[in-house]
Amino acid sequence: MSGQPSRQLLSRAGLIGLVTGVLGALSALVLLYWPPQLAEGPVSYPFTTTGFLIAQAWFFVHHFGLVITLLALAVSGAVGNGRLVRGGAWLAVIGMVLLTFTELLAMRYADWDFDTANAGLMGTSYGIASTVIGLGMLVAGVGVLRAGVWSGWRRWTPLATGVALFAVVTPGMFGGFVMARLAIGFWMLLFAALGWSLHAESRRSSPAPQPRAAASVGWPAP
């Protein structure tokens, strides 16, 4: 594809996604096992205000790795040439950028009651950003399956990332602190799998499309 980045760049972006996803899952575990420093209720739980600000700064930096991964997916050619599926991939990039800056926005609500903050701008921003990512990945994921550029289980990772947003993460956020952390940790592992898929597929000697991939999901080949 004209203007497509080199395989080496895509491979490196995939490794960034792998590492970022693993670090995201580990961060969820840290939150789960961190000794609470205040009673449950404030947005900053389980940290003090200072600890929360540090954690949010980390999440802000961390999410740039996810942006890079989705950006690489969007320009890799894996989603195919259709305008709709390419638009879905870019929609996911935009959503992740929004989510990244929402981590900074959340800093101002550190001392707020969580339910109050979640019902206002903070919760709305997280909700919009996450929904945009999920919708984008659903569309891009279908594009990857139809295009047949990726093979094996790896071709399912973009779609799985989008499905998990609505089937696992969103319900998890309403299931309390522990369930929310577990759901996010699982989602981050899917991003790790997406990163590995991007890395592995960019290093394949023959990236030729496989028409049978389109037939396997019952969609006509583009």
C-alpha cells in the first residue's frame, strides 16, 4: 500500500503495544493490592490525593503507548481499504487520545465523592472516550477479518478488544472497585495481544491477503 510505514516501524509499534498492555494489567493489580490509605468513597481511593495524582500522571504517560499501537494498526493496511473500516480504526485512535487526556482531567476530582464525580464531567468524559474506542475497534476488527491480511488467532484481536469494552469493561465499571480493576486489567491484556499481533504480522515474510478469512465471517470480500 502506498505510503504504508515500514514493517520495522510497525513491528516496534507492536512491541510498544505489548509492553504497554502488560504494564496496564500490572497497574490494575497494583491498585487491587495497594493497602488502602483512606476509606472507600473519594475518587483517589485507595491512594491519598498525592498518590492519586502520581498514579494519574502515570496513566497519562502510559496511554500514549496505546495510542501508538492503535495508530500503527490504522496505518498498517490490516483493516483493508474500505473507507468505513479505515474510519473505524482512526475513530479508535481519537477515542484513545480522548481517554489519555481524561486521565489528566480526573486529577481535579481527586477529593470528590466517586459517585458524584462519575455522574458529572469526569464520568461523561471516560464514558465518551471508551465508547468511541469500542465502536472504532468493532468496525476496524470486522475490517481486519474481511481483509485477511492477518492470520490465525491474531486476526481476532482487534475485534476482541472492541467487544471486551462493551461486554467486560463497561459492566465491570458498575461492579465496584475490584470488578472494575479486573475488567480493565483484562482489557489491557487484550491490548498486549493486539500489540503482539501487530509485531508478529509485520514480520511475516508474506503479508498477502487470505480470501478465506472473509468467507469465515460470512461477509463478502471487499
